Amino acid sequence: MKRIVIVGTGLAGYTVAREIRKLDSAAQLTLLTADDGGFYSKPMLSNAFAQGKTAETLVNFRVEQMASQLKADIRPNTIVAAIDPANHVVRWADGEISYDKLVLALGARPIRLPFEGSAAQSVLSVNNLRDYAEFRGAVANVNRILLIGGGLIGCEFANDLLKGGFSVTLIHRGAALLDALAPAIVGEGLRAKLTAAGVSIETGASVTHIDTAESGELIARLADGREFETPCILSAIGLTPATNMASEAGLKVKRGIVTDRYLATSHPDIFALGDCAEMDGVWLPYVMPIMNQARALAKTLHGENTPVSYPVMPVIVKTPLFPVAVVPPPAVSGAWQSQSDADGAKALFYDSDKRLRGFALGGHFTSEKATLSKEVIL
């Protein structure tokens, strides 16, 4: 009987497990997870506060329910210590398990800037249910929050926390919001709506020091000398793939765990998917790539070698004040064509042969997402 071991029970780990079970009811399926193994939607973390969601109510299925659904052995609170590729064994503090095929679904961890100052360790980030529970506890009796980072997650938090009744100050080192994802015209449209709703936004600014004020609150000091006093600081500047475990096992790692189009790593019988992996040099930390990866990998593990093939996959930024949808273009020569009005922004990327290769839509222009997705040339 084939033994498949999956390390990680986030969206990637649980989705590939589901896809495996659709194809193979007999495989011996074991999932190892450092947390309690409950299934929840991680993208909900940046939109849960205004809905009054607690860490407990975000959980869709407890670990026992997932084990029953998947007919799998799920081992919660199991922190993997080492992978031994030569002997096909995964080890943790008080046990080990052998595998025929190993799947790494390790996710990503928050980027933490090296702030100086006496209160640098007081900066919070939210990347899992434990983080979210800690954050909710920290803001239970405050009404002001300083948010560092104006990318996708930072903007979602800004919109959500504002709707949740907080006074929000957002500090972003880039010239425009979402500048790593979309042209400035879209980021400026989002900025206008957030500002009009009450978010105070400082772009082109970076926090260097976090200290404690005489009042007991925190002081964020910027590189230009300005200071902001606040009871809570949340950092949302991005994620980095969790690769330490793979690197220590001798797997090839660059930005993420390196895989081919079959999600195979540099070691036989070890695969990786989701936020921890880079396939053919590309890292896509979004929901739709994970779903496509999981379906292809399940077929490969079942004996039908199946390369990952992506359709057009718009990245959705959940900012109801100014929703955004982006299909980032590939690294080809071309130019953006843009337009905007008071309630929207639209940028289309055409290559040198005048073919549509990507788009960024904001506000009411997001209604064109489906139509434009059909026109994009991959």
C-alpha cells in the first residue's frame, strides 16, 4: 500500500489530500502539522475583523472532522525536526514516519523588518490563527492602529480594520499602494478611496525605530524623523517561503523550494506546492495557483504524470472600498495603457505585438475581469 506523507495542513496540504482521495481510496495518507490541524481559510485573516470573526469561528472543520473526511492519519502539534531523503523518513522530537512519497506544503512566513528600539518586539503580524487570536487580544481595548505595509495584505487589513471601527494609519515605503502588484494608477485609486474613508496614508516612508512612549503606547519613528504614537502596530509587508526544512534536508532552494512543472523537487519522491514552492522559477502565493497545483500533483502521485498548467488567474485584492483584480503580465517587452475616473482605474498591458498579456482593474472596472480574462494571452 502506497504511503503518502504531507507536511502542512494549510490550504495546500489539505487540498492536495482531498485531490488524492478523489483518485485513490486505498493510499495510506498521513498529514503532519505544527498547529492543531483545524481547517480554515487563511485569506480570511485579513478580512475577518469587521465581520466579528474570532480565531475559533474562523475554523471550518476541526482536525477530527478532517481526518474523517480524508480517511487520513492527521497528527497535530507535530513539529518536524528533519527530513532524511536517503532513507525516506520524516522525524520529529519523539517519533518518525517512513514515506513512499513526501509532499511539502510548508507555506510562507511573514517578513520581519529589523526595527531598532526598545519596543521592536512589540510589532505584531498575522499569518495564522494563533497570530490572529493574539492580534484580537491586543486591540480589544484600543481604537487606533498603525499598519506597516501597503501591499495586498496591508491594504486588505486597512480596509477591514477601518470597517471594524479603528482609526488606521498606514505607512508604506513604496511610492504607491500595491506597487509590487499593479501600476500606480490602480494604487492611487485605492489610496483615494481609503483616504476619503478616513485612513491616514504615508507613502514613500519607512519605519526604522519602535520605542515605548511615556504614556505606555508605542512610538514608531520614520527614517525622515517623524514620529507616530499608537497603542498597536501591525506589520503586513509580505511573506517569504518557508524553506528551512527543505534546505536542511539538502533540497535545492532559491526563493522557494525549487520544483519542476510536476512539482518534483531536487530529491526523488519529494514534492512541494503552495507558498513554499517556486515552480520553474516562479513563486505564486495565491489561492488559484494552489488549487491547480494540487489537482495536477494528485494525478502525478496516483501514477499519471501531470504537469501543472495554469489558466488565466486574476489576483483579487479584497478591499470593498475599491476592489482590485490583477493579472500580472509576464516579463516581456510592452507597455501599459491606462485610464481612470473618480470611481475606478484600468490598466491593460500589451506586448510589442499588441497582444493583451495582463491587466489591473480597480473600482467599477473590475466588472470587466471575466471578459478581459478571456482575452489575455498567456
